[in-house]
Amino acid sequence: MSRIGTLLVTSLLGGCALFGGHEHQRVLETAVKDDQACVAQGWKYPEPRYTSCRLKLQDDRLHNDWLNLQLMKQTQSQYQPNNVPLPNTPNDVYRPLNPDFFNCRYVTEENQDYVLCDESEPPKPP
């Protein structure tokens, strides 16, 4: 029985690692596309306008994802029986990225340079 349990846990961990690898690859591909879009506009890292360009691209993606989620929830509510509550999602309100906490940085992986940008967490109040 313990061999089956060990095999099950090993396969689950392998699946998680594979999913994480795909997600990381997607992040890198998006970074390359965003970098190319901002460079095509004449901006270069680490110029502030480059960072603003990357912020806008990422924020537009997040906003579109949020709009699609709202549309999906609206469509689902049309077909959901009245006595069944809609699933609760934490993204009921769209929050744009905060430029004060949006940063870009160079990362080198597998002999290729990337400029990764993201919003760091704002400091928590004391």
C-alpha cells in the first residue's frame, strides 16, 4: 500500500512541477513580447517610459482578464438556477496596477536575457 501512495505522491508532484514549468515559460514569452512592443515604440530599459509602457501592457492584460471573468459570471448567472449561489471570486473589483510599486529587472536564464516586470507588494501599514 505504501508503494502505491509513494507513486501517487510522486506523480502529483511531477504534475505540479510540469504545470509550474509551463507557467514560467508563459511568463518569459510574455516578457519577450512586451519588451519587443515597448522597444518598437522607441523605449529602452531602464528608462521610465519603458517601465510605463510595460505597466500599461500588463495592466491592459489584467483588465481584459477581469472583464472576461465578469462576462463569464454574467453568462453563468443567466443559466444558474436561482436557488444555487454563484461561486465567490476575489476579483469582483478591478484594481489597476500601482505605478509606485511596479518594477522591472534583468533576468538571465538559459543564456537569454529577459526584462521581467511586476508589481511588488506595497508596504503594510504599521
